[in-house]
Amino acid sequence: MMKFTSAFYLCPVCFTASEHRDRCHDHNMILFDPGDPQDFRRKPLFTLRGKLRSQAPRWFLEGIGWVAEDGKELL
């Protein structure tokens, strides 16, 4: 059985997506893996009190280094 992966590379400047690592705007594209469709990492980040912290999904914030994979905010 073949495992399905949703991982892809994204340019941090223009958000061009690719299946292969490449350089775009003098930057390496960043590898992102949004997970399965029901993965909680596909949801936006909220504070413990329910306030929206970012409209970006958690997988994106992990990829750019704003949130660690263990869920702790870095910035």
C-alpha cells in the first residue's frame, strides 16, 4: 500500500508551491506538511481564552518558526 503525503515546498516570498525543493527569490523553498484533512494543525492558532492569534494554519506557523511542533509559541 502506498502512503499518501501532502507535503510540499513553498516560497516564503511569493508563496509559489512545488513538489520539489527549489530556490525562489534567492531563498530555499520551505518544506511544509499540513497533515491529514482532520489534523488539528490545519486549524488557525487560538489563545487559551479562545482569541484568534493568527489566521494562518498551525502547519504554516510551524514551518516558518512561529510555533514549535510541540505547540509552544516561539515568537
